[in-house]
Amino acid sequence: MKSMSDMKPKCGFDWHFFGTSTLGERGQLVIPAEARAEMGMSPGDKILVIRHPMNKGLMLFKLDSMREVLDDIAVSIQRLESEGLRKEETE
């Protein structure tokens, strides 16, 4: 049987999909092994669960990874604000 990675096209959204999982009676969800490996998820990791703002779905993120993304965004905003202030001073 081919794994999802063997079937991933070079473009489009298909390469983002890892397969399906069934919600258990206690609300538990198994994240496919390929997804855990690719995303660096290990037992005990904190996972942030966010409702998708546009659809009826959920998004899962490693909490540490989301912190890094938010820190990067904050740095970018500070840089843009700083550059904007410098441009205003020279005008």
C-alpha cells in the first residue's frame, strides 16, 4: 500500500493531507504517524486546538511552534512599524 507521501503531487493542496482519523468515544483523536513525524510531534507535547475562522473545522498546532510563529510575527510588526516611522521622519 502506498503511503500518503508517495502519492503527494508537487503542487496543489493534496500534499497537506495526512489521511483521516476517527474520533473515539472519549473524544480522543489519533494523529496519523506520518503527520506526527513530519510535524515533530511527540507524546506529551501540548497541542493547540483552534476552530477554523471560515469553516466548520479544527486546526491543530504544536503549542511551542505556534509561540515561535507568533514571536516571528511580533518581530516583523515591530520592524515594519520602525521602518514606517523612519520613512515618515524623512518625508
